[in-house]
Amino acid sequence: MRELALTALTVLYGASGIVTFLGFMPTIRDLWNKKPSANIATYWMWTTTTFITSLYGFFVLNNLVFNLVINLQLLACVIVLFMRLRLPK
């Protein structure tokens, strides 16, 4: 029973990473359409902290699902940050 619960939690955690990535899509769409809807300071902070979390995942946790989820979020942060930096202030 415990093993089934842990497997279910792992699947749900992985799915939540996909949902989180999809949550960035409205902002990415706005930026694609030249609407500066993302705050640069916020995305600098989120990109930096997510990068640090990614390093922790690789070097300390060594957990595949965690690493996939956090790096999907890091990718979304980087996309938003770079797209926002290309737009005029």
C-alpha cells in the first residue's frame, strides 16, 4: 500500500510540473505579442532561485522526477525572462 501511495504521489508531482509549466503560457503568449506583462525583477529572482534549486536537485537529491520538474520550471522562467528583456521598458 505504501509503495502504491508513493508511486501515485510521484506521478502527481510529475503532472504538477507540467501544469506549472503550462501556467507560464499566458505570460509567454503576452510577451510573444509584445505585451510586457512580466516583471523583470521578479523573473530574475525566480530564475536565480530555481537555478539554485536545480543544482541542489542534481548534486544533493539526485531524483529524476524532481530534476525534470524543477528544470521544466527553470526553462519557463528563462524563456519569460529573455523574452521580457527583449522588449522595451
